Amino acid sequence: MPESKRFLLRLDPRLFEALRRWADEDLRSINAQIEYLLTDQARRAGRLARQSTRRPPRDMPPDELDAEAAAMFDEAQEKSAAETRD
């Protein structure tokens, strides 16, 4: 991951407190909360490309990837069914 850029950000104290409470609720640092919000808005505005959520290992052949994905799907289905029964 590339190194983050650092810069000073001045905020209204009321906004800072609102962000602090929100970050606490989301179990994030204030910095991570601000970065999350800015990233989300930049993507929604079409200014930042979306990243794929999961990248396959580079050394795994495609047929193994399909088998792994199928196994993960089956596992999730079984877990969901078990939670529904309980």
C-alpha cells in the first residue's frame, strides 16, 4: 500500500465532535472516519475508481479459484441455514 499523504485539516469544533462520535460508533479513528467519508463521496461523484473487494492470489490457477469460490459459497449457505434454524 502506498504511503499516506499527511496534511493539516482545520475543522469547526462542532463538526469535529460529530465526526468523533460517528467514528466511535463505527469503531474507527477520527482519521479513518474522515478518510472513509471522503473516499465514499469521491467514488459516488465518479472521481475515484472503485477497487475490487477481493483479489485472488497471483499463484492460484483459475480452476482452483473457481473451486475455492464454490466452497466459500457453500460454507456461507450452510452458515446462513444454521443461523435460520437456531
